[in-house]
Amino acid sequence: MSIDTAELPDAEGPEDRPAPAGNPGWLSEDELNFVRGRLPVVYVEAVPVRLDGLGQVIEVGLLLRGTPEGEMTRSFVSGRVRYGETLREALFRHLENDLGPMAFPQMPATVVPMQVAEYFPMPGISAYVDARQHAVSLVYVVPVTGTCNPRQDALEVTWMAPSEALAEATLSELPGGRGALLRQALAGVGC
Amino acid sequence: MSIDTAELPDAEGPEDRPAPAGNPGWLSEDELNFVRGRLPVVYVEAVPVRLDGLGQVIEVGLLLRGTPEGEMTRSFVSGRVRYGETLREALFRHLENDLGPMAFPQMPATVVPMQVAEYFPMPGISAYVDARQHAVSLVYVVPVTGTCNPRQDALEVTWMAPSEALAEATLSELPGGRGALLRQALAGVGC
Amino acid sequence: MSIDTAELPDAEGPEDRPAPAGNPGWLSEDELNFVRGRLPVVYVEAVPVRLDGLGQVIEVGLLLRGTPEGEMTRSFVSGRVRYGETLREALFRHLENDLGPMAFPQMPATVVPMQVAEYFPMPGISAYVDARQHAVSLVYVVPVTGTCNPRQDALEVTWMAPSEALAEATLSELPGGRGALLRQALAGVGC
Amino acid sequence: MSIDTAELPDAEGPEDRPAPAGNPGWLSEDELNFVRGRLPVVYVEAVPVRLDGLGQVIEVGLLLRGTPEGEMTRSFVSGRVRYGETLREALFRHLENDLGPMAFPQMPATVVPMQVAEYFPMPGISAYVDARQHAVSLVYVVPVTGTCNPRQDALEVTWMAPSEALAEATLSELPGGRGALLRQALAGVGC
């Protein structure tokens, strides 16, 4: 499994869903490219988990995606926050886009994230790299209670035990430094 | 509505439920009184809330209890952690005791609490007072999705908008300094 | 004391400090206006506090600023994160700009904020309003150990006891909904 | 380097410092043994770190201790909270006991811990084991700015880069499951 940083944090190209005409939050490809070189872009990311009856994480969900080059890569639920959109709306939209309408995520009661990740196009500034942009990402751990049917370009959600998700082999499949991010996010829920 | 600090954080007298013979975690009234004067006692407290579809708190639940003296007082879900019991087990047990078996609480994915409250029998050490003991309480905000039917000595769960829960009149009905604690716990979820 | 939402979160006009030629993070006034209407802008805000020897907050610092219209208004340390700049660099830069070089802030060990505030130009979407832009602000409580000499347009840092900072009279002097934000941020440190 | 779970979380035997006569918080060895079998004991633990000018963790401190059996083991700053003592007082006392009076720790502005660890005498209940007791431990990451001169039974504080502290070889030297705890605590500060 190879690593393709160009494909992430999400696969909006330019946007995952058409928006009403005149919506300033929806950007053409040119506009998106322009602002991406001028401002840090706000992202939300979510690590889907399943809990037992006492709230302990028993499974971690990772998305499997194919890149345009035909390679497979793992990722979180992820996407940018549009102009005029709240963090909660963006988080819900991306959860629905990536996990399908029957995932029934338990939306967090607080918008304070579990972790904050800073992605830069140039390596070395932080632990996280995104070739397309400087992104500031608020990372949540989101329990889901329903059935995940990935839409868009994600092929499937792979569920695994926390120990498997934290194994070096899995962490190394997450591009752009997200292996460390997954480790940190799961640490916050005692894994 | 008067304030009776002797009745709280919970109404275990000596224990809320019989335990199997020989269980070292179950204490007789004498033993409980002895250890209460020797060690800080670990508590869990929970503020029940209802969320909208995006995770925003729309209602806050407060328990209404009658004291032995016939007075009414407000409280959280609350109780001590027994020897050999995990925090999650204690939290779940007290949620069930205080809200009934049909409340369907969303147990937190992390045991890191929203707030920590320190109760002392003598006023002035911290903002929180408990005449019976020195208690260290881990405070959670817990979304509930079902129906609450208080058991034990709680008369009812009163649901109110966050703004009403945060009104001075409500906060002052919470004994032992818990008005400030409610304010802090709700601040953590953006209220 | 009046409220002028147009002046905040910060007073960059267009930018608080010249940047090297060709720096894509430094925006002309036109560019800033364009992107502000297209993307949420990442902000950092800091509530300066003084701690006693055990870490308890004993004083809260609020900036007093004069608006171009000659009115006085209270604010936090605040400013946007530039393209290519880390959150820590932005936080440090704005602390130094607003408190002076001798404030000696204790930079947080974690970039996970105490609160996240979402500002919108249109009221009603969230509790926070900023006429200029949609901003997502990461809010920190930052202990300072030195002497504050506000630079730029801030007239002074007013230090007050937490109870005074939380008094209705003070909270109402903070524009754009930041009264609630101050209350929430201080709740996180037990005030 | 061997693992001796009986020696930790701290080396109070029965108490690390004499207390004034009649202090109910100071327990004789018999009393401590009695209550340890009846109630969870409240602990505070601290991972000492050094920060760079922007708040980033650059070094992690681990205590090296000799056990009564002459073996070496790594540990955090750690100890119980006495009756009548606040969490801040206990944290400060144990930091001073374990790091010496010139360590100048930056006490946390909040008592909400970075992690909560639950130790049980019997393995399998949680990830953490303490042969002596059921302990609920509030774990903090504490920046120190001075010089550490361990007192009591600690031989030295070893400073190492975060990557070295997180190496499997180091984590496995921490007894009672504290390797996972160190990983989780450092995750909270972005390591």
C-alpha cells in the first residue's frame, strides 16, 4: 500500500457537492487554488469509532480510498469548512459524505477538538504535510452507531481493534503524517 | 427552595444497592464514616443533557430531590466510586440509579472529565462543600437519548433550556457550590 | 462604554506588521477582503491571566482599546494566523504585539485550545459576531509572568480578579459575544 | 531493567513526610493498608517536560528509582492526595519531593488532567496495575524551568527527546502499564 499525500485530507475536487448559485462558500477550482495559497484553510477530521456499552472504544474505522493513480490509501473522515458553515455542519456533512446516511454518528457535545493538526505544503514545519495547502484541522473522535456505506471515492470503511489501528503497519498506511495523528487522537480516548 | 449540603453529592446511606457478601467495595455505615475521615473519596458526577442533531446542547436535566428534612434541592447525577469498580462502571451505575433504566445515556468515549470538583467538609478550601467528606469528583456532561424515570430519592428530572439552567435563580438552588460547577460544566459544551 | 463589533477580533488593517516581499502570507487590503468573503479565517485568541504559586488564576487581563470612532472597548489578545505560520507562532506574535516584549507568556504545551469560537458576519448563526469575516478562533488561557506594555492600538491591560472579570458589567463590555467566550474560557480554569 | 509493580505509583511507606500530630490526613501503615482495601485512593501523577520558546515539548523527564530489591525502574512524579489537601497542593508537594525545590514547575492553570489512569491490584480490569491498591490517578504534563535534584528514593531525572521517551525500549521500562500512560499523556501535547 503506497502513500500519496496529494490525495488528502479529503478528495474535494473542487467541491464535494454543488452549492446553490451565488453561495460565496462554494469555490470554483481557480478560486480554491487562489485562496489555498493565501490563507490557512479550516478543516474538520473525524476518526469513527465503535463503543461498548460503557463507552470504551472497541473498534476504529479507517477509510480505504483509491487515488487517481490507482493506489490505495487510508484516511479519516475529512473535509474543509465552507464560508458561512459552522464546524458542526461541516463535520456532519463530511461524516455523511464519507460514511453514508445510515452511519448515525454521535455528534460531539463540544466543538473543542480532541487534537489540532497543522498541515503545510512544505515538510518540516510540522509533523503533517498536505501538498495542496496550509490547513488547520480540528480532529474529533466520533462514535458511530449505524451502518457505514462510504460514498464518493471511498471504497470501504475498515473496522479494526484499537491495537490493530495502532500497529506500526496500519499507522504507516496513513499519508501526510496522519499515523501520528491517529495515535494522538486515540490516546485521548484511552487507547 | 432551601439548600441542604448534608444531602449531597449523592444519597447513599450507606450504599445505594446491596453488594455480594464479602465484597470489599461495599462499606457498612461505620466503615464508610471511618474512611471518609481518612481519605478523599472518589466521586463521579454527570450533568444530563439533550442534544440536537448537530450535537448542540438544547436541554439540561437537573434532579429534584427531597431531603430527609422535607426540603427540595437540585442535584446532578452523582455517587462514589467503589473499591474495584472502574470510573465507567460507577458512572453507568449512578446514571441508571438516578435516571432509570430507559435513559439511554451516551457514555463518554474518554474518562478525562469535563471538570474536576474538590469538595471539603470545611468551607474556604475550595468553592465546593460537602459536610460529610472530602471528595474528588470527576464531572461529565452526558447526553441522554431516552426517557428519564428517576429512582431512589429523586422526585423528577427537570429539563430546561441552557439559558434557564444558567440563570442565577437556578444556579442558587444547587447546594454545596454546584451552581458554579454547573456553569463550568456547561461552558465546556459551549453554553 | 460602547460596543463596536467592527473593530474586532483584532485590529489588523490590513496587517499588523510588514512582511518580506513575496511572502504569500501577507495580504494586501484587497486580497484580505477577497479571501475574507470566501473562506473562514483562522484566528488565535488569548486571555492573559496571572497565577498564584499553585497555578490558580488570581487575575485576568483585558485589553482596553480605542476604536477609530473614539469609543473604548475591551478585548482579548487576538489575531489571524497567516499562511505558512504555525498556531504557536501566531499566538506568540499576537501576544507580543498586544502585551509587549516583556510580558513573558507561558506558551501552552498543547495547541488544543480551551475553547473554539466561531464568528460570523451575520448574527444568529452562532453566539459570536464579527462584521468583517467568518472566523474560526482557537482560544487559549495564557499565564503571563512579566510586565505588560500594550503596543499598537491597545491603551492598557486592565488586571482584575476573576470575580470582577465575570461580573455582568465587565462581560457586557466585550463586543461580538466575547462576554460569553470569556466566561467559558475562565470556566476551563475553574473560575 | 526489570519491572517491579509493587514499588509504584510512589514510594510512600507509609507517608513521604511526617505530618503534625492529629492530622487526619496522615495515616499509619496499618490505617493506610486498611483504607487501601476499602476505597479507591486518589493520586496525582506528573510527567515533567521542558518546552522551547513557543511551548513545544523538547524534552521529557523520567525518574530513575531503585527498588528495595536493588532493581532500577522508571517512574513519573507521583503520590497520593491526603485528606484535606487540594489536588494542587498534592501535585506541588510531590513535584517538590521528587524533583527538588529548584525545579520551578509551571503549575497547570486547570485541575482538569491530561489523562486519568485507573490502577487495580488485579490485572485485567484496566490497562494499569498497582499491587498495593485501587488508585484513580489524575495525570498532568508539567513544564519545569529550573534544575531537578531528585530527593527521596529517586536517583536521578533522565531527560530525553520525546521520540526517545516514546521508543518501545523506554516505554517498556515503565512498570504497571505506565508505558501506555506516558504515550497517552505525551499525545496530549502533540508528541
